[in-house]
Amino acid sequence: MAYATGETPEVGDYVKNQWEQPGTVTRVHFAQDEEDLICIRWDDEGLRLLFSPASEYMLVFRKTA
């Protein structure tokens, strides 16, 4: 499952959660029959999340190659 905004997660994406807390995606785990999971490095250097559902986040910015 994609982000709440519909895009497929990618490493390096800049996202925010429902509380507007911003962070960068550091890992993505794609699951065939389940939700895609992502790891986040928060901007405030808080605890890094170990895999949470991508659908709980909104894409803010994505670097293009």
C-alpha cells in the first residue's frame, strides 16, 4: 500500500505523519499481500522508527534523478 497521498514509497522521500512531524525514509519493505512498510529518520533526531505502515505518512518532497 502506498502513502496516504497515493505515491509508492522510495528511500530518500521526505514525508510527514498526521502530527506534521517531518522525516526522511531510510528503508522500504514492499509486501505483496500486506502494507508497504518504511523506516523514518526524524528531522528532530528523535528515535528512528523501525518499519511502520507507509499509509500513515504523506509525501512532502521527492528528489528526482
